[in-house]
Amino acid sequence: MVVPAPGLPARVRIHEVGARDGLQNEKATVPTEVKAEFVRRLADAGLTRIEATSFVHPKWVPQLADAEELFPLVRDLPGVELPVLVPNERGLDRALALGARRIAVFASATETFAKANLNRTVDDALAMFEPVVTRAKAADAHVRGYLSMCFGDPWEGAVPIHQVVHVCKSLLDMGCDELSLGDTIGVATPGHVQELLSALNEQGVPTTVLGVHFHDTYGQALANTLAALQHGVTTVDASAGGLGGCPYAKSATGNLATEDLVWMLRGLGIESGVDLDRLTATSVWMADHLGRPSPSRTVRALSHKDQ
């Protein structure tokens, strides 16, 4: 049943991260053609922004070592934007050479995670990203800035909001087109989400450039998403089947499942353009390849219903 709630956007753009963030922490190697078919099936389900891979050094994320082989297999999907993550200028060179025109960089709001993930301080990481963003913009690429640990850090605890605002503004000042606010270890709650969004607005960061990226460690991802929608956010990151975690933060469990998000949006009368049945079938298919059931409650409910 569709029962709209007041004050919510009419449409939400889902930024699908399953093929990159979802698969980067898998223990078993997923064949390149299976990844490509995963992206194709996600597109067929109606997702129009699918993060394809990461041009990071294979030593650090071996699961995505096939970026050069994968990207050409999917880059010509009609009507689909395919962002790729780049850690530095070398990664940018590799991505641009293959025709990528949507680039993402991955910053941290905390010093400890910046050290673990990038082996740099927060400021040194921002300095590393600045020429990446500048060159990407010069190549007419769209640049997304990921910001991890926006709400809590496994080593530092609660993250001060002013600290998050500072890094957000730095990313925008260097030329990022949009930001994704990451709850990397899933500790956020709705009031915290709205407080951070309000603080960003007060410091001149418009809601229109913000997306949210929630993990479901404590079962709060949908509640936090709804809080962001109530604030006016219209870009939500999610991972088909709830795949994903973070190789540098062991307490980070799966992302918000795209199916769970679509179920909620559909019930609220919010358009997403996604065919839930096709998406569910895609996640069941990928779960079979990974050898375990999907953690998404919606996938489990709908696939069990069909049996």
C-alpha cells in the first residue's frame, strides 16, 4: 500500500554501490564477467547510477584488481552513469584513459581512519586529492567526494560535527560536485543525521549537493535515510542485496540494501525508477555466486514468497 508522508521528495536518485563497495571486501574472487553481468542486471532493473569499480592499486583492494578489464565491458550501457573510485592521480590516469567521466575520491573525517585507509593525515589526504579533482574537472568529469566516518569512528568514538563540516567544505572548495556523507560503522541515529545536515546548511553547504551513505550495523540505516529525506536529501547510496563493508574498519558491516530502500520509497510514493522484482532477482543471482544468502530482509521476504 502506498501512503505518502508530508515533506518528502517526489523522487530519489539511488547511487548503487554494490559492484564496488559491495564486492571490495569479499573473500572469494568474483570473476570479471560475473561483475560485468551484475552491473548489466542492475541497469536492467532501472538503476541509472552504478558505481562500477575502483582504480586503486591491486595490492590494497585485490578484489577490484580487474578494473581495466571490467570497465570496458560495461561503459557503453545506455542511460547509465558509471562512477569509479580513484585514490590518486595515477588512478585518475587509468580511469580517464578508459573513458570514465564520473570520478569519486574517498576522504575521511577522522585522523585515525585517514591513516588506516590512506596512510596520511586528513589534511595530507585532502592535499593529495586536490590535483585529482582539478584534473578531473579539467577533463570535464563529474567528481563525487566520499567522506567516511561522519558520525563515529571505531578508534576515536563520536566524531565532532564541526570536524565533518570542515572536511566537507574543503572537498567542495577544491571542486567536488557532490558529497556522500558516510556512516562507515553504522552508529548514526536520526537526530544526529539531521543535526549534521543542518550544520552543513548553516555553513553554506546546500542540501542539493549532499548524498547519504548508511551502513546497517545497528539496524538504523533506513531510519537514518528517512531522516535525511525529511531534510530534503534526494541522493541515497545503497548496495544491492546489502553487500559490503570496509576493509579498513572491521566493525563496518553491510551497506543499506537497495531493495530495502526501494521497498520503503515505494510505500511512501517516492519514485526511484527501480523495478523491485528485477532487482531482487539480481541480488539472489549474485548471492548464489557468492555462496551465501543475501542479508537484505526484502530480498529474503520476496524470494521466499516466490518459492
